[in-house]
Amino acid sequence: AQSVTQPDIHITVSEGASLELRCNYSYGATPYLFWYVQSPGQGLQLLLKYFSGDTLVQGIKGFEAEFKRSQSSFNLSKPSVHWSDAAEYFCAVGGSTNAGKSTFGDGTTLTVKP
Amino acid sequence: DAGVTQSPTHLIKTRGQQVTLRCSPKSGHDTVSWYQQALGQGPQFIFQYYEEEERQRGNFPDRFSGHQFPNYSSELNVNALLLGDSALYLCASSLGQAGNTIYFGEGSWLTVV
């Protein structure tokens, strides 16, 4: 069975500081990996996805993620956080390009200090 | 271009009742997935509809059922509501079952009392 672990429930960073959100997955075959952001009162928005190829993936809003097969990780990062990045972030894994059937982690809440 | 729309936004039901939630996919999309997101947790996959049939199903009991209409819109029905069914129900749409990008609606908040 596939699963996703996001070890950090809550992270606080100062505006302008760098950010890394951790994601570890468990999946027996080639994983298809996603990061989503959920702002209060809104649905989830796709930030980026990894299927194959270059293990460093660029996404929207200046985010990027690195796939490390040996560590079963897909960590999300951003070099300089903006106050508008405060939200909840979810990592998800799927067994195919069928993004609609994904297993999500429980999320990491990001707070940005002024 | 309308995104994914869901209705109602909020509703309160009594234990044992039945509820129907509705979803209109993003224009051009033909595949609809439903998720349950309990407070403090990530979304959990309920099922996916394509060509008016349930194609994939997560680990949810038969009390959860759905339907997809010829215009690709979808309904989620939950019978015999339990307190534990209280959650945000999210609909997501994509193009085809291999659609690698999905778009989520803002969800329907269900409270069971």
C-alpha cells in the first residue's frame, strides 16, 4: 500500500527566509509525486509534479522539489518566502499519471512571520 | 473559463440522514474524483468517475456512492450518515483517467450532528 508522511505538522519561517517542507513516501513501484497548496477556504492547487526525468522539478510561485529515490523523499523548497505563502501544503503520491487517484499526506501548515 | 464548482458550500445533517453533494468539472474535463478531508488530515480518495462509470474506488464503505451525468457533472451520495462523516468533501476534475493534472473545487463542508 502506498503512503505519504509529512513529518512536520507546523513550520514557521520569517518572510524572506528559505523554506523546505519534507515529504517521505512509500510505494513499491515508480511513484508519481505531487505537491499541492491549500489556502483557507479554498481548494487545493497543484504546485508541481514529478513523473520521470530530471529529479529537480520547478513549479509555480517559485517553488521547486527534488526527488530522491534512495531516500524515498520529495522535499519542497523555496529560496525566499513571501507572506502570501502562508497556507497548508500537501504531498501526494500516485501509481500512475492518474492524478485523480492519489494518496495524500496529512499536510504541513506554514506560518510566515513578518 | 469556469473552474470546478461544488454545491452546497456548507450543510448540516442529522445522524442517519442521507446527503447529496454536487460537482461540475472544469470546462473540457471528463473525469471527476471525490475526496474526503477530515479536520487536520489530508484528503482521502473516495472514488473516480469516467464515462459515467465508477472506475476507481478507495477504502470507503458502500454508504458512499456516486453518479456521473452525460455532461460530466457528478454527485456524491452518503447514506446513513455517521458523526465521523463530518468533513470537507472535495471534488477534482481532470481530462481522461490518465490526466496528470487535476483541479480541485473549494469543497462542501458537511457537519453531521
